[in-house]
Amino acid sequence: TFGNGTSNGIRNTAQYKYGSYDIGYFDGSRYWNNMFSGNEIAGTITLNPFENTSKKFGNLKVGGSFNVGNSANSIAVFGGHAIYNYKKLYLDFEYQHADGYSGSYYGTGRHHGFYTTASYFVLPKLELAARYDFLQNLNNENVSQEYVAGVNYHLNNKAKLMFNYVFSTKDTAVNPSHRIYLGADFFT
């Protein structure tokens, strides 16, 4: 919702032993429509405090992000994230607060939301996964929630097959929805 769009810009990224950053200056258009209709600055900083002890304690990455500017509307999105990976266990969390945003479409409302993902390899190629998503419109207090349970089968380190069951509720919907997704991911 807050930042899933294509825009023109300039980025600077760097990877260090104990962290990384990604910062950029972008034109405010989306998908090459209304070119140069505003300006945005977006960035992410991530720290890796367990770099020297990752074999013993796992790999922890924590950080924050921002996206501020003025495109079709004023944009101010701030967030934080954490990822923990240890042997067969994977945990992921992200929170964001937006006062105007420019994802795949522009929004002027105030929202906040988070997601968390947990997965565990029960067999070398079989992974069980769960996810929870929460989004609240702070202007009208409407809440959307999704609960996901899934199974991933990893063909190799660059390909996997996925099965997901999704249960979602929205304050604006009369009934919750139930969906089943089958998918495949391939990396090059």
C-alpha cells in the first residue's frame, strides 16, 4: 500500500560488514505517467549486529526506512524492520506509519500497518510458513487483517513451489474471505 510503484530516480547503495544502506532521490511520477510531477527521497538503513557471532546466535538484521516528498500529494512514510534467521528458523517483521503515501497509487490518508512472517524447515526441502498482516486507516479506524498458512517445497536454492491458504477480514466487508494460492518462484 505504502510503496509499491515504479519511478525514475538516482540511488546510492552500500553494503558493509555490520550493515547497509540504500538511499535515493526520485521523481514523483508512477509507472512513467505525469513525469517530473514532484520529488521524493526514500531510504533504508539496516544493521547486522550479530555479524561476528552469526554461526552461534543466528543472523539478526534491524533497521528503519523513510519515504518523504511531494508528488500528487504530500508523502511521509516511516518504518522499522527486523529479520532473524537461525538454522531452519526464519522470522520477519515490518511496521510502517504513513501520512500520505505513493505506492502503486497515491493516497492522502493516514495509515499504519505491519506484517510478520515465520517459517521453519521441517525437512531439508519442506518449509512451513505463517504470516499475519494488519493495516489500519487512521482517518476512519477501518482495519484489514490477513492470516496466511503455507507450505513451500524447495526444488533447489533457486526454485520453490508454494501452497497458501489466506483468511482475511476487513471492516468494510460483510464477510471474511478465504483464498487458496498455488505458485512457483524461480530466481536467476
